[in-house]
Amino acid sequence: MARILIIRFSALGDVAMTIPVIHSLAVQYPQHEITVLSRAVWQPLFQGLPANVGFVGADLTGKHKGFWGLNSLYSELKAMHFDYIADFHHVLRSKYLCLRFRLANKPVASICKGRAGKKKLVRRHDKVMENQKSSFRRYADVLEKLGLPVLLNFSSIYGEGKGNFAEIEPVTGPKEDQKWIGIAPFAKHAGKIYPLELQEQVIAHFAANPKVKVFLFGGGKSEQDVFDAWIAKYPSVVSMIGKLNMRTELNLMSHLDVMLSMDSANMHLASLVNIPVVSIWGATHPYAGFMGWKQLPVNTVQLDLSCRPCSVYGQKPCWRGDYACLRDIKPEQVIAKIEGIVD
């Protein structure tokens, strides 16, 4: 038996993308103990994994903050006697922890982020439109460097099934023969958000159909205000803000017929429960390697513009100033993709 430490802090979407790889590793190496080190808040993501996967929550704003905090985190990890260290993040914090493990003669491998290829993809002139290696593949490569090759054959955190419906029914009501559509209209950056007035046309279209129920996914005060305004206009639409925790939200997603998402965490969460995702791409592009697990390119909505993609993560301001990559996507295009899946 070996003890493997996998390190990935970061945002929800990036952490969610580790799940298919860690699940595959756990199933293919049942004799090994795997421990994931991440922000404590992401622990619910790892609850449905095989029994040989454990979790350590880092308190990066509290006791593990700064240089001294990292040293105390290292001391806690050292006491767990890991045999292999897989750095899925390769940022200052994880590099420092890996340095300490290297000095203690532990085998360490780190992710190669493929920055050169991504740079060519997003530069303004002479773009090279080449599909970059996916994050899933990059994570698996780290394990391979440690002598732990993995066949990525994950299907869902619920195996072949879905989450326990009895757990969410008090909140959602019965499904019966309705089609359930999830809509997650927000993302971290403006370059990834479909304009809300266009998004509303998509919602209005499905809200008018009694055979369809629309669930809105998001969080935070400003998003709640938008959802409240939509619900006032379309009473059949349901906001999920504050109604479920991360674990039960994944359960609900597993019962959806389709999720409409931006290039954001909800695309990845829905992918973990094996449902189709229609994803809208603006400043970013699936070629950067952040497409949802096993999602089909045919279910993406994006425009061919010479300036796209302009950013790997969507945070750069639009140099045209009009976000045409999102604004020029017609609601009808989005509706057609969703109907192609649910009809």
C-alpha cells in the first residue's frame, strides 16, 4: 500500500475537474490510500468518491496563511507519511510544499500547464487554433510521472445511477413527466457571461412551456437580485440559491435533463453527474482545455470571430469594447441546442 497526496487549491471549477481523474485512480489502485489537499469548503465534492479517498482541508485565510502557516500545514502533512506527492496546481503554495517534500526525499510530480500553446491560442495576431490538452489529461500525466498511469473511465459520482431523489423532492417537488432544465447564467468574469437580457429570452421561452421546469443556479446577493426579478415575471421558474448545499445541489443536477451553463463551475459540476451541458463560450474557448468532462463539442454555443479567444480565463477586458462574441449569439441558437437535447 502506498499513500498518495494530491494537491489542488483554486476555484471550484478547477477542483471539480480533478474528480474524474481521482475517481479513476481510486478505482484502479484500490490498494493505495489517496488524500486530497484543497480548500476546506470544497470537501462535499469528494464525499461520493471511493472509500480509499480522504480529504484534508487547508485553511489558507486562517491557520495555514502565509509562510508560517504553510510550514505548519507541511508539518501536519509530514505526519501522515505520504509516499508520493502529486501537485495538480503548481502555484507558489503548492511549489513550496513540494520543495519541502523533495528535501525529505519524497517522489514529487507537478502539472505542466501548457502555457506556450495557450498563449498562441489567445494572442491577438497570428493565433494558432490548436486544441490544447485537457486539464483531465494534464492531471493524469502528473500521476503517470509518479508511475501511476490511469485510464480515465469515470462516468458519474453516482456510478451508473442518479442521486437519491427523496433527498431533494421536498425542495423540488415531484418530477413526473416534466423536462427539467438547469440554467446557470453567471461566471466569474464578464467575458464569460451571456448578456442577461438575452439570457432572459431563453428563460421566458422555456417558462412558457408547462411541460418544462427551469431551475436557476447561482449564489451571492447580486445574482439573487437578478433571479428574484426573473421569478417575479416567470412564476414557474425556481431559484436554487440558498435552498440546497453543494452535495444536494449535485443530487438535483443528476435529475436534470440538461444544464445550460457558461464556461464556469456549473458546467463542471453538471458534468460530474453525467448530464448533457449546453455551454456558451465568449472570450474563452473549449480549445484551452477546460471543457466539461465528456461534454460534446456539438453542445457548445460560440461564434467564429477573428479575435476569439482573447483570454484563457475570461478576465481580460474586451479590446473591441462590445463583447460581440457573446452579444451576437441569438437566444434562438441557445434554445435550439437545448431543445435538441430535451425533445
